[in-house]
Amino acid sequence: MSAQQKAEELGIVFEKQTPGYLNLCIRSGNQLLSSGHVSTMKGKLGAGLTTEQGYEAARDCAAKILNSVWNAHGTLDGLKVVKVLGCVNSAPDFIEQHLVINGASDLFHKVFGKEGDGFHARSALGFGSLPTGVAVEVEAIFEIKG
């Protein structure tokens, strides 16, 4: 099953986007670079939100990234996930940012294969705040294979 088919089977919604203030996904050479995509969920991890809620917020970000990549490239097929950066709106003593960002990584693994094109480098960082109070922001870099 192709990456596009796997994503659709997982319920990822692909909708045409209207260009806005910033480019949500831009091609540079053989790479697609996404802007930071924010979760619908708002709040602070470790101060009202649980790690499990953060995981779902990170998955939400990854699904939004896949839609932006689809808009820029027309398909998810023929892509490799290279790098993921996850930013977590964290209370000062919250230390499970990596478990939160697993929500994004796990979705990419399911779509592109954990041992294959979905096996990526990653950073998971905690921040004192994120724009508009969102729980999580994720960005990603994809390689266009071939």
C-alpha cells in the first residue's frame, strides 16, 4: 500500500489550501520544508494537559503537515521523512516532550514505514509559550525520492 493510501486509510483529510501570509510547505531542490503547524488543542503540558493529550495534539500537527505536503506535491507517494522538530508548550518541570512528539513521529511511521521512509531524525523541545497558546507546534522536512 502506498503512503498516500495509508494516510487516507488512517483518516487523514486532504483538502485544497488557500495561500495565506506564509507558505505552509515549500519545495527547495529535492526537499519539501513545512512551516510550523500548530495543534487545535491549546494549553500547557504539565499544567492542565497530560502527556497523552499532548501526544494527540502532536498527531494533529502531523496530519496538518501531511495535508500541506499533499498540497505542495500532489501526493505523499515518493517521499521520505528526513527531520521533525516538535515544540511543546511546557510547564517548567515538564520533562516528557519526547513522549508528546511521539504523536507526530508515530503518524509518520504509520504512513511512511518505521523502518523505511518514515524513519527520521527529530528534536523535541519544551517552550514557555507558543503562539496563541497552542499546546504543540511541529515542522518537518521531506525528501522527494528519485
